[in-house]
Amino acid sequence: MIHLGMHTDNLRPLSGNFQMAVDTALKYGLSHIEFGVIHGQYFVHGLGYDPAVSLQSNPRRLRKYLDSKGLRVSQIDGAFPLMGPDGSTFGVQYVQQAIRFAAEIGCPIVDTTDGARKYEGYTDDEIFRIAVENYKQCLAWADDYGVTINIETHGPYTTNAEFLMRLFRHFESERLRFNFDTGNTYISGNDPVDYLKQFRKYVAHCHIKDVSPGLAAAMRGEETGIGCSEVPVGGGVNAENITKCLAFLKETRWDGVVSIECYGADENIRKSIEFLRPLVA
């Protein structure tokens, strides 16, 4: 069964906070939310203008709050770039603490990714070896805490099918799975439907993003990821691909959550849900 959820990060461009995102999900009858985490404190978050959650906050209180609202967390977005030297220094500990937090709130998945650009001075093989070591350290925590780590298509390594498949096949672990993103695969120049079919075996969660015609004309094949849809899901050039991807997931009896990522204005959220709800029903 496919469940419909949303990322609280949709509210970030509006300087919305976590509670506002929860209220939005409840308003439209969504069953799941996804949120990013802050490893420490951030003054904008402290002032109430950021929809992420600090890893220093009380996870059991958060779980009680979400339980009282009837919401489940589909995934924690812990996507500090993990593939490269910064991932070794900062990303591993960030993901490990996100795993601990996820286990406390009953969230099954922590999302990870690579980064917006390739690292200068490193070959792809060197980045692959670093990625393997970083994921090895994180997977040890995932095994102990019973949490799955996802890899999301977002940067130059994860939108490279050969590199990504090599990483999955290196581990072949039930704890390492795929967060498929319709918008990032499209903007990187890939065909979202073909990419999904190639990695269907590993898919555990999805981000659903559309792409505006202007952005597609200017950036497709030049960028590898976008934060969210500027237009409602279903209102851009990626709508047909999204429809086909969801149809394929239903045909193959996929069970999981598809998380809406679009600019969080109320009209955008409403139109996105109206477009997606019949497709996942």
C-alpha cells in the first residue's frame, strides 16, 4: 500500500516551524510526515522559523506529541553529504545520531545522500572508497538500532546509476535502501521512470517533486538536485513521469510512503495532494 506524506521542509521557504508543518499535514488528512534534523542548535530554529528538529531535543516528548496527532514519521532526513571527506568528518556522526533519534521515536528510516558538487582533487573511485567506509560505520549503528539507511538521488554520484548500483551491490544489506526522488532524477537529465525501474529492488521511500517549465529549460542536465517543487506537484513538466512512477510502484505492489516536496504555500500543498491522492489510492 502506498501512503501519502509530506516533508516539513516544505515550510522552510516560508520560515514556518515544525508545528506549522504538522498542522498542514493534519489539515489535509496526511498519515505521515518527514523532517530534517539539526545536529546541535541553530538560532533561526530556536526563534521558531525553521521546520527541522534538533537532535538535542527530547525524542520521547516528540513521539508523544506526534502520537497525539495521529501522525507517523516516515523518514528522518539526515542528508548531510556522506560521500566524501566532509562526510567522514561530519556526516558519519550526524547520521549516527539521527539513527539513535529515529529509534527513539519509532521512525524506520534515516535518509542520506552525496552532495551538490563533486569533490575537487578526488576521483570517483576515491569517493567510492570513502563512501563505503562512511556507510560501513553508519550501518553498524543501523543494525544495532533496527533502523534502515536510505540513499537519496540528489548529487553527481547518486544520480550516476553505475556509481549508485555499485554502492548498493557492495553491501547488499537489508539496512541500506533507496530514497527515490522524482525531481532530482529529472533535473539531472535522467529519465525518472527508467531510474526507478532500475533500482526498484532497493526502493524504501520516495520524494515526489515536480519541476517548473522555466527551471527545466534552464537547469536540466546542469544540476543534479532541487530542494522542492516551485510549482504544485502535477503542475510542472515532470507530472507525467510522476504518474508513471506511481503506477509502476502500484503494479509491483510496493509498500511505502511517498513524501511531497513542494513550496509550502497552502495552495501548493492542496493542489499537490489533489493530484497525488487518486494516484496512490
